[in-house]
Amino acid sequence: MKTKKTTSAEESKGKIRRFEAPVEFPGYGEEIRLQAYYNFLDRMKNNMPGNETSDWLEAEKMVRSKIKAS
């Protein structure tokens, strides 16, 4: 299977989006785990579709936005 290497020209044209990882702080992983658990509880309580992966990804998004806001 061949893979295409990206070039800085492609990156500058906006074809490729890079996401910066937030600066980790003590408790970062625990914060995500806890938020994912709360997402799970909310999903179960409200009988919403989803799974543990969607709970985790949403938790990461929420924690990152919380970090950016502070």
C-alpha cells in the first residue's frame, strides 16, 4: 500500500489540517476520563445514540476548549 507524503506546499494551500495537541498539564488524562464518564452517564440517562469512542472524543473536545478558554 502506497502512502502519499505531504509537502509544505499542500499544507499551505489548506489541503491538510493539522491539529495542535494542547499542552498537557497534570491531570489532563484524568480530566478527559472523568468527562468521558459524565458523557456516558448523560447519554445513558437521555437514551442517546453513541458509544465509548464518541464519549471519549467529545470529552477531549470539551477539555481542549476548556483549556483554550482559560
